[in-house]
Amino acid sequence: MTSSVPAALMAAGDLTKRPVVTLGGEAVAQVKDVVLDGAGGRIAGFTLAGRGLLSGPLRKSLPWAAVHALGVDAVMITSAEALEDKSAVASSEEATGLVRGARVLTDQGVQVGTVLDVVVEAGREGRVVGVEMSSTEALGRHERTVFLPLGDRPAMTGDTLMVPAQDTGHAVEELGDLATALWRKRLAGPGRPGTKGLGTTGPGTTGLGTTGLGTTGLGTTGEERTS
């Protein structure tokens, strides 16, 4: 576990049409779809489209192992030779792992939301670090869009994401606040609750109120800890 503040975060859906650029500065493709490795909690790779308004899908893909870095403005590769046959990366339909519309279920058996998108970390790891989800009444308001940080190896299947109930205490309302929430979750370590169920996660973050999911079910999870 690392306690450092994570790199820039981005929604996987926002990577669509992001250019794929070589270290020589040549834009050779653009992202069509992001394919996730649910078991590993990482990006498996990208399906690609050509550049330009009239360009369609390419018969090439980009496995994550060939990515030099995922940046906020481009996916960087060493050269065009990094692109492989389309079959090297499974299609969105064939890939196993988290999908939009999956339910978010706590280890106490309470559904707290539905996945809208996956949040990934920029850099060379391609890690899935959180989800954007539509909340249920269990989080205090039905269909509120919130962001929930995840552990290093989230328990994901095609239709369910399992999370510790106490992790709902780190949920925030803005993507920009997720990095701080993730950092605090990493500092807290496994098995330790957030600040106050669905409460504030600390300075600089936007919390979701004081009622949330404790390890024993619905309700407040105790007094706010001081950092």
C-alpha cells in the first residue's frame, strides 16, 4: 500500500477519442474503447479508431503493456510498432470485469449505487482507483452522482462491485476531490472506517452528509476522527 497522493485521475469514458501519440510526436490513432481487466483492477488495453472526422475503427489495438504512459491529454507509446492486431485486446463485450450499470454492493449486503463510469489513474500503471456511481437511498439521497475510491484489487465481476461498508465514508461528490479521498483511504488502511459514514473526508473534499453505512448496517458510524 502506498500513502502518496495519487496521480491525476480521469473517468474511463473521457478517454474516448484521446489521441495515441508516439514519443516522436506522431498521432497514429485515437482511443475507441477502454477495455478493463476486472480481476487485476487495471486497464487491459484500448481498441482504436483512426484520426480525423471520416476515420473509422482500426484493425489494430493497444495492449496496456505497450503503453508508455497515460496522460491527461494523450496516450503515449514508444512508436507505431506498439500497435498490435485487434485480437490482442478483447472487445468490450468479451472483456470480463466491471461494466457500466453494475451494482455496487457492500460486504453488509446493502446496494449503495450503480456504476456510471470507472476512474483510472494517469501514469504507467493504468490502475482502476474508483467509480462514478448513482447512489441509492442507502447513501442518503437517491440517484445522486458520487465518486467512491476503491482498494488496490477491487472485487469486480460483470454485474457486481463489492466494497467494504466502511469505505462509503470516503465517498465524495466531485471527481476533483477523489484524489484526496483515495489518499486518506490509503492512509487509513484496510479494515478501518472513514470519517463519518458518508461524511466529510477531510479538508478540501466535499462530503455527503453524516448518515451512511457502518460495518453493522445503516446509520452513523461514530464520532468524526481528527487527522
